[in-house]
Amino acid sequence: MTNAELIEKAKKTMENAYSPYSQLRVGAALLTASGDVYTGCNVENASYGATICAERTAILKAVSEGERSFDRMAIVSSSNEHTYPCGLCLQVLAEFMYDGTLVFDSETKGIAEIPVKDCLPKKFNL
Ligand code: THU
């Protein structure tokens, strides 16, 4: 699966975002080690803290289907800039794909690949 294909899936899923409060739409597409793709969008809530980000939606969908091994995640949003994962999402990404790569795309910045490790150099461990 190419980055362009993964980004396309993230963009399609972004259209399903439920974000009446922030108006920011975010889409993620997660590639498993076996080549399957799980997608996610942000789902907001009137109780703001109950909002779930696109990245965690995708990871939770995959993990709840039994997946454990992931290579890459594409992340796009309705912003013109790259949208980087929040701290909570980074910790969840680090749990399952610390050796993986994030792929970003936006109108002004184009496509960029960043290792998860570079986004969260010191992850919390138990
Ligand atoms: N959001 C994501 O989906 N992913 C992130 O990593 C950062 C933030 C969403 C959550 C909320 O719906 C909106 O962006 C504004 O915070």
C-alpha cells in the first residue's frame, strides 16, 4: 500500500468526522503488518472530554478486531497544515506502533513521513 493510497483512505474517512464543536475534521488510516487498513475519524461530544480523536478511533477499531501489529498511519485534516497527534494519541500510538511511521498530508505542506518515536521520544512505560 503506497502512502498516496493510505492518504486517500484517510481523506475519505475524514468526511465522516463528527465535529460540530471545533469544526475540525480529522481522518486516519492505519496499515496493519498484514496489509489490512482500519480507518478512523474524530467523534466529538457536547461533554468535550468525551471526544475521541481520529487516530485513537482507528487504533481502537483495529485492536478490538484482534490486530496488534501496525506499520504506518496516514493522518489528514480539514486544516491547511499538517495535523499532528495529540499527547493522548501519541501514547496510544506508542503502545502499538512505536517503531512505526506517521504520514501527513496537507494543502500547504504536502506529504511528510515522521517516525512515531520522533513525535514522542520518551514514552511512558510500566
Ligand atoms: N483531534 C484529532 O482527531 N486528532 C488529534 O490528534 C488532535 C485533535 C480532533 C479532536 C477534536 O474533535 C478536534 O480535533 C479539535 O481538538
